Amino acid sequence: MLIPYARQDINEQDIQEVVAVLQSPWLTQGPAVQRFEQAVADYCGAKYAVAVNSATSALHIACLAAGLGPGDRMWTSPNTFVATANCGLYCGAEVDFVDIDPLTYNLSPAALEEKLARAAEKGQLPKVVIPVHFAGQSCAMDKIAALAKTYGFTLIEDASHAIGGSYLGEKIGSCAFSDMVVFSFHPVKIITSGEGGMVLTNNPELYQKLLRLRSHGITREPEFMTKEADGPWYYQQIELGYNYRMTDIQAALGYSQLQRIDEFIQRRHELVNRYNLLLQDYPVILPWQDPNGFSAFHLYVIRLQTDRIRKTHREVFETLREKGIMVNLHYIPVYTQPYYENLGFKPGLCPEAERYYQEAITLPLYAALTEEEQDQVVAALGEVLGVTAVVDSLKG
Ligand SMILES: *Cc1c(COP(=O)(O)O)cnc(C)c1O
């Protein structure tokens, strides 16, 4: 029996909501998408939400709505999925990376400040910065928002891991600190719609742009048309957009999942507290929790204290997988990917992210993980690391 690092939790209610759409006249973007958007906006305390077919699409149209294009710069964290950086390249912009904080593994505000000061001197400031709330824990958004004000860049939060979390009392997704926030509803994330993503904003102009970009750049609203309408059948394409629409089938699943989000996150926290207790004497660094925030805990990442372990990082990883514990590694520093190396990126750009990559392992964590399964993970890790598992000593 394999224990995955993440998986969805689908119940009978979820299935019934999807079946109801299949029996309705609408399959593609329709009333269920609108209901899902409204529910997520209300849950997060944002004014507007635009559902799309993935977080990758959401990041793409958020960058386009911010006006990112050729000749512009976009900066993000190297400790993320490649999609966060790729969206800048889709727009024809130059992408660059800001090193991570060694405690949170999030984009470091200190490193950002330093890089901005240097870029300002050369007249090479970014137009867009995308901090990523790694593992579900918010970046230091108060500090990053202050830098956005000073240096005048648009701030897009990649909150693919973080729906349901909060920072300084503000729900992630409220856009209290940024222009736009992006969520992912891929099955490994906190809630799922199969595939899906969303952009939230409080800015009505960005909202209108996002609506058009997700559907071919077309508008049916006379107030946005650039010439007079020919008749009631008329629509106008006023910019170049895409077909990034979410289906009502997906939105019904997402809406149903949203009803259980707080339950999911509470369960994740219970499991995290249990991991923290069981692993306290292991030669590993446990996740640091920022007292300013509440993490959605998408991922549980440990770092091996390699000087206290006689095995290599790779050996620990491989042995766990051989034992059916399907650990993972989040993330390979994006700029070390061959595609990015071909763009000219060299190792050494972000030393903290590279050091982290040598030591990090993602252990299984999801709402449906049982305590028995978690005990298996802890015991297997104990065996690999040559320590007596606390589970055993607890059991006497
Ligand atoms: C999953 C993920 C994405 C991409 O999400 P999709 O919905 O699969 O497109 C982007 N950024 C981060 C940080 C992610 O974890």
C-alpha cells in the first residue's frame, strides 16, 4: 500500500453536486462557475473572483492584466513550481529570481529589498513581483507590500498552496496586501475542482481585464466596446485573449469542496502537530510556523540535518519510496531547469534555495491521511535515519 504525498478527499456530496450539473442544461462556464466565484470571493473577503481552467492560466492572465509584456521584468521565488516563472515568459517578459528566507522557505523580503535597490540604480526594476506562499504559509506580505509601494511594481500572490490560510488577521485571497491573488484547485492542493484556478482582486479595472482575457478578449458590454454595436447579436474582440474557461462541472466540485475547507485545514493542522511531536527527536528541521500567520499547510516539509545523518539526502528519499512512502521534493530551484539554464541562468544565483534543495523532503500530508498511515511514515523515516521512532516508545 503506497502512501502518496498528497491526494484529494471526495465525498458523496461532491459527487452529487457534479451529477446535478451533468443533468442540467449547462456544462461549460455558467451558473455553477458564478456561484463558485462568489463563494470563494466571500470566503476570502475579496470583491471579485475570476475562475479559470488552472492556476497556470490564472497566473498568465494576472500578469497580462498587470500589463506585463516584452521589455518588462517579472521577479519570483526559485522555490516554486515552474508555472509561476513560466507565466512571465508567456508574456514575453524577462524573469528573475529572489532568494528565499532560510526559516520560511518563502521569498525573502530582505533579499528582495537588496535586489530592488540594485535594480533601481541600473533602471532595471521589475513591473511585477510574484511571491509564493510556500507550503501554505504566507510570505511577509506587509514588508513586500511596503516595497511594492516604494518601487511601484504590481504584486500578484501565488497562493496555490494557501487558500484557507491568513496573515496578520487577513484571509489569504482578500488582496489586503496585493493587487491580485491566484489559487489552484489541482487535486493535490487544499480543495480541488479536478483542474482549476482563480484570480481574486479588489480592483474593478483588473477584474474587467481578467474576464476578457479568459475568454478570447471578447466583451458583450456596450460600455467597453470601442465602436458602436451592430445589433443585439454583437460582441467585440477588443484585445487578444484565450479560452481559459472553467467548466460548470469543475466549478460544482470546487464549490462543494469549499464547504469543507476549514475542516480540511483543521485536519491538516492536527496531523502537522502530530508530526511535530513524533519527529521532535529526529535529526531533521521541522517546519517553522510564523506567529503572524495561519498556514493552510498544503505541504509538510522537513530538512535533513545532514551532519547528524550517515546517509545522503538521496538515499533517505529513495529508501522511503522503496518502503511505499511516496515522499516528494518541493522544489527544484526553477532556474536550474535546463530550459532556464538555456536562458542564461547559472547555479549559485540563490544560495539559500540551493542549500534547501539539498536537504528538503516533503512527507505525506492530506486531510484523508489516517494516524496509522502517519505512524507508518514516522516509523519508516526513523528506520532510515537510524533513530528509535517515538511512535514505538509511545506504544511502549
Ligand atoms: C500547483 C501550482 C501551480 C500551478 O497550478 P495548476 O492549477 O496546476 O496550473 C502554480 N504555482 C504553484 C506554487 C503551485 O503549487
